[in-house]
Amino acid sequence: MWQKSHGKIPITHSKSKGIYMKVIQCNATTNDANSYLINDSILIDTGLNGERLAREIESHIDLNKLELIILTHCHYDHTAAVPLLVELSGAKVGVHRADGAMLADDMGSVSTFFGQKAPAIEPDILYEDGDMIKLDEIEALQIIHTPGHTPGGICLYEPFSKSLFSGDTVFASGGFGRTDFEGGSARQLTESIEKLAEIDVETLYPGHGPVIKSDANRQIQLSMRASRTIW
């Protein structure tokens, strides 16, 4: 787990090419996975504590405005709060096709690592590489399949603001996801990071740790070089 800095919840605004994107980082002051509320209607990952996350989201919006929960991968620390959030909001759940069946599997979700049973999650949407997600009716967020940490790990890229939501594929300071859980592959993870290194990224929103607000490409390059040493 990662220790986040205490303080005000980070809120980022960007507008370019007619696309407006507001990002609110949730779970920002606890040892939990990061969650990101985008344009008051899309949530990327939920972390572990549904009640706490629901209160945090409700400090910004009515929960019934939440329309979509996107999971960057199937691991419990990113998905445990999904059932409660769906119950409270009615939001749909999307995940990459390769991780869909692993969400409710104790081994695949690594819930046993946390001493828990896998949450009962039935995804509504199964993504593929290259799928697009709309922001305010404009197709803006691109799904990038980045296997290695899990078979169906994804990142989401918004090209106009050059923002990347990287899940557990890459973190700040050369960090990257571990590959020793079920379905992990060091070779695939390195190839996924090499793919990300070809993208122009200014802002990095990782699944754990701090947000990188400038020159995120440098952080990805560090992760790529480090990952090449593990296989």
C-alpha cells in the first residue's frame, strides 16, 4: 500500500479541443488505492472502503449522478467498494474483458491476500483495447490494454490534456505493478510500459501514490528501464 500526503483533495481542471475534464482524486489521505471522479459522473477504481468513499463522493456530488465505474484491473484493493457504490448510485461497471471473470474469484482478485472473499461483481461492460469512453458526449478517454499486472489491466488516456490514468501499470519515480499474482507476467508488463512510453503524457494519475502533474513521460521512462531488469 502507499501513504498519500494529507491535505486538501486534489482537483484538476483541463479544457482543450472542446473537451472539459475535471478530475477529483479520492482516497487521497489513506493507505488505499486512488480513485478518480471525472466530470462528476465517472469513477475510476473504488478502493477498499465503500462507506468512506461514498461520503467523500457525496461531498462533491449526489451519488445518483454517478453513471459509470471503470476498473483498471480486477484486484480487490481497487474493486472492494464496487457493490456498495453500485447499490447507492445505480452506476454501471466496466472492466477489460480479460479481467471480467476474475473480479469475483478469490484468487484472481487476490482478495485472499487481504483476508477477504472476492466482492460479488458482475460487470456491465467488457472493454477491449482501443475502446473510447465519452466525456460530455465527446469520445475522449481511450482504453489502452496493459496486461502484466493482471491479464486485463488497462490504462485510460485523454490525448488533448495528455492525461493518463495508469492503474497499477506504472507509478511515480519508476514504480510499476508487481507480477507475482495470478495471471501476472513480467514480460507482458514490460511490453505494456514500453507501449505507454510511446504516448505523450503530461499528467499521470496512478493507482497508488502521488499524481504527477508535469513531464510524466520521464516517470514512465524510469518505469520502463526498471521493468526491463525483472525478466
